[in-house]
Amino acid sequence: MIQSIKAFALLGGGWVLYLLFALSLLSVAVILNRVLYFARNTQDSNPLGGELTGLLSKGRLSEAEKFLTRIQSPEARILKAGLSCLSQGREVMEQVLESQRILEKMEMERYLLVLGTLGNNAPFIGLLGTVLGIIRAFSDLALAGTSGSRIVMQGVSEALVATAVGLFIAIPAVIFYNYFQGRIKRTLSNADRLSRLLLVHARSRRK
């Protein structure tokens, strides 16, 4: 068992660089996927709320539903789900709005766990490569004797590359993870605000 671990350590950290390269491609793919998603599903909530409130106040429910259908945004889809059950009462509408809100939140958070995981763990993966590289460098020194100092320095410098690559992956992953989480928080806050307007209309409609 110990000999197997030692043999694995002496392989060095070269394979870690390949792993980090694959993880960097995964990170870029997730970032591009979420950037495209938010670009296609973004709508200014102020005009949305103003137009919807105007249509509801005039009792033009079918036009309001068509208006929401044309807009590609989480807020619009949440409001449309609530509007579709307006006749069933406020309590039912609240449940439907909350259900659609959860669904949209899950869609917005899709793949973000990957970015969060890479942001937290890519530096440790890089550090593993560095440690393995240094172990191999000192093993080479033991075999080469005093004449192998140059080989060791070269091995250590190559080993440190793994840590640098790990940080290079982690930093953008953390930045974009926080950015997307902020977008999600703002979107859901806008959706909650607009949902309350819809619930107010449902209450006044019953009166």
C-alpha cells in the first residue's frame, strides 16, 4: 500500500495539468452558457411592471397574458403563471407564483455549482500538482546526487506551474459565480415586487 502511494507520488504532477486544462474548458463552457442565458432572458422590470399594471387596471387580462408571453424573462414567466390562475383566488395564485419562482431560480442557477466548486477547489488541485512535482524533483536529486541541483530547480519551477494554473482557473470562476448570483438575486427581487402588484390586483378584483 505504502509503496503504491510512493510510486504514484513519484509520477509527478504532470497529469494534474491535464486535469486542470479539462476543468478550465468546463469552466469556460459554463460561463458562456450562463452569459447567453442571461442575455436572452433579460428585461427591464420597470416598463414591464408599468405596462402590466395598466392592462390589469383596465381589465384587459387576455392582452396582459399575451404581453407577458412575448417577453423572455424569468419575471414575465412568473407573472404569466400567476395570471393564468387569477380566477382561482389569491391563495392559489400565491402558490403558483411561488412554484414558478422556484422553477425559474433552479433554471438560473443551473451549472453554477460547477463554478462554485472550481472556485473553491481548483487551487487545491493545483497545489496537489505542485506537491507531487516537488516530491519527484527531490527524488531526482537523491538519484543524481550533488550534480542534480539544476534538475531539481527545473522540476520545482515546473511544479509551481500547477498552482498558478489552479489559481488562474479559480479566480474567474469565483468572479463569474458571484456575478451570476447577484443577477439571480436582483431578478428574483424584481419578480417578488411584480408578483405583489399582481396579488394586489387579485385582492381588489375579488372586492
